Amino acid sequence: MEKRTNVNVGFEKELWAAADAMRGHVSSSDYRKVVVGLIFLKYVSDAFEFRYQNLLAEGYGDEEDRDAYMEVNIFYVPESARWKEISSKAHTAEIGIVLDDAMRAIEKENASLKNVLPQIYASQDLDKRILGNVVDIFTNINMHDENEEKDLLGRAYEYFIEQFAAQEGKGGGEFYTPISIVKTIVEILKPYSGRVYDPACGSGGMFVQSAKFIKEHSGNINDMSIYGEESNADTWKMAKMNMAIRGLEANFGPHQANTFFNDVHPTLKANYIMANPPFNISNWGVDQLQDDLRWKYGTPPNSNANYAWIQHMIHHLAPGGKIGLVLANGSLSTTQSGEGNIRQSIIEDDLIEGIVALPANLFYSVTIPACLWFITRDKKQKGKTIFIDARKMGELVDRKHRDFSDEDITKIADTFEAFQNGTLEDVKGFCAVVETAEIAKQDYILTPGRYVGIEEQEDDGEPFEEKMERLTSELSEMFARSHELEAEIKERLGAIGFDF
């Protein structure tokens, strides 16, 4: 049976290829905003139109009643902003103005979208002929399907964000965490209900997967409260649109903000915290936060913010709460500038429930090795930590990018659950349950490879002496052949006047 990865396929790919025709006609800084804004506008119009036709068929005359849309979590779209009006003017010189006016009209009617939607389509830098062609592309796609999720746009939006991340490289990592990593965190934490928080939320992928998890397990999405914070203004707007598309209520604060210096949720105690904060940020300003209450385990160094993120999350964790976060592997073993002492204190407080070593090439933005930390208040297995080495898992989906399959994610999550239930047996090279006393003997280093050991190799039955004799004979033959090839190459180079 073929493993299914988390790479999307289908109409999203064709839609991206078509919209990508705009790339050469829009500045790279605006391209993402232009396309994401069009997707959002098409979605809200399709959802409105679907509801409009249902109300019209009911015959009560309330198809223009704003409340009739709000009660089913659909944005009210003024007539001038509806897609049929926009598409009718796709190939006019005013299409940019029409789109900007549509964005303003929707913001005016829907307070939660104020200052969120892009209004850049009238720019002289944007080729209106190309813009009209892209509007045509969107016109031919219905983004609302009552029989599939709530809509098809969620898939398109997710796919587009992934493609932007891939093409923008390191910058893409600021707003996107690969889906398979997010799903792994969600499947381990199992956020059925409660307050879910991401202090570096990017475009909101952690919340989308949490909502999917709840739905797949027949839970009630209204039992989940979403809190997030994001420092980049454009990314904050992407997250707001992402939540709106999914029909999710979310509190991201009134605007973008720096989590360390302007904590928009200062009193929050979250049941689940999920995050992929920026790796190894230096000169982040700790000198202005020397006596901060969040540094319970020690003041993190200005040279690296990793342990500032960890302690910020622990500070916001409710009793019995759980954290799943992505960090660079250096966080597992560093002893610089007091980081080793901070890690030791956190371990001795019995908060580290598990560490997962990730394979290379899962991220678009960084190539350095990364890992998942799982931190829990009131762990089921007191004084123990599960280490999982998943570096050999995942499959290459292109030359540069690796992705976990659903089977990979299930294996990791099931291993974690077995540990919590006290039924897990160590597997050499993959997983090990380790007591805190043993971690102390290892100088409080949390690198999984130190604990899981090397995978046992199957005995093929060939005696060692015979195997060595066979292998050395094969190696000797290879050496001899390499010398023959070397002589042949020199001879041919000499024949054309190139002595070597």
C-alpha cells in the first residue's frame, strides 16, 4: 500500500499554475498579498452567494438581511463586492479600483476584518490586463462545496501559503510551518477542547490543524478558544483571513505585536500551546526584560532567544497544560550563556515529557536540524521522558523537501501515547523511555540519539570471517577496475593533445 503524504494535489495545483502567470508582472513583495486577497474575496462571495440562493428559495425576503448571514458564520458581502460584479469588470481599466473598493466595502460590513484585507489592486505597478486574466481564472472555480468540508478554499489557501513559503525560502518560514510537522504536534497533544495558544502564530496553521483534529474526532469546535500573536503585519493579516475562511473565532490581539515586549495575552493560561518560533534569534532585547516574571528558570541570553520562547510558553501554561514546539537541535545540548542551567532546571521540575528528533529537509526556510519539544504540567509518567529518533522517517517529495506520511505521524503519536499509558517498550534506534536520573548523568543533554542507541541489524547468517573475505575481495576488484578506467581516461586525453 502506497504511503499518503501531506502534499496537496488536485485543483489547487492547477489554480496555482494559472495564478503564477502574474508573478512577472507584480513586485515580489506584493505578489503574495495580491493572490491571497483574491482567493479570500472569491471565497466570501461564493459563500455569500450559496447562502443567498438558499434564502431566496425559502421565500421569506431576507436574502439581503445581514443577520441571516452572520447567524451561520458567513460574511455579508455588499452588492458592489460580489464576484459577479467584479468578474463583469475584469477586463476594464478600472478592475483595480473595483477590487480595492470591494475590499473596503467588506471591511466596512464586517468589523472583524477591519484593516485586514489588501487594497493594492489599483496600484500603477500592477498590470490590469494580467489582473483581469487572473480574475477570470478564479471566476471558473467554485470555492464553496457543502458536501466536502465547509469549503474548498481552505485547501487552496493552505496550498498557496505552502507554495509561497517554498518560493520565498528563508522568508517563507516566517509564516508557514509544514503541515506534516503541525499534524505531528496536534496528534500528540490531542487538543480536544480548551484554550489553544500560539505566541508566534504565522498564518495560523496550528489552529487549522487543531480544528481538523476536533472535527475528525467528532468534537465540537466551539469548545476550543484560539489565541495567537504575530509580529509581522502582513502575516498577522494572513492569519486573520485564514481563520475567517475556516469560520474560526480567534483572538490575535488588535494588531501585530512583538510577543516578548507586547504580550497581547498577559493573563492567559492555555491548555495547549503549539508553536514554531523563529530559530536562534540573537539580539532580541533581553537587556530590557531583565526582571521579567517569565524567566522562572533563568534569564535567557541575548545571543539566542530559544530559551526565552520556552519560558514564555511555560509561563502561559495552565495546570495540566501541554506544549508542543519546534526548535533547532542546538537547544537540546547547548551550555552557552547559562542555557544549560535553564534546561537543567526545567528538566528537574519534571516538565519535559518528550523529545522528537526530526529528519532533514522538512522545512523550506532552514536546513539546520530541528526537533520537537513536548512540555507538560503534571505528566502521567512522573520522572520519565520519552525520546523518539524520527530522523530516518519521511519521504522526499521533491529534490529538496521531505514530508512525513500519515503513517509516519501515526507511528510517532502512537509511540507517545503508549509511553503515557506505561505500555511502551524501548526500540533500539527509534525510541526509549528514560528516567530523569539518567538524563542527569548525561549532563542534562536531551539529544534523542544519546538515549535510543543504534538500530539493531538483522543477522544475515554469513560468518564474519567469510563476509570480510568476500567484501575485501569485492573491494579489491573495484580498486583494480578504477585503475583501468583511470589509465583509459589518460590515454584518451593524450590522444587529443591533453597530457595528464
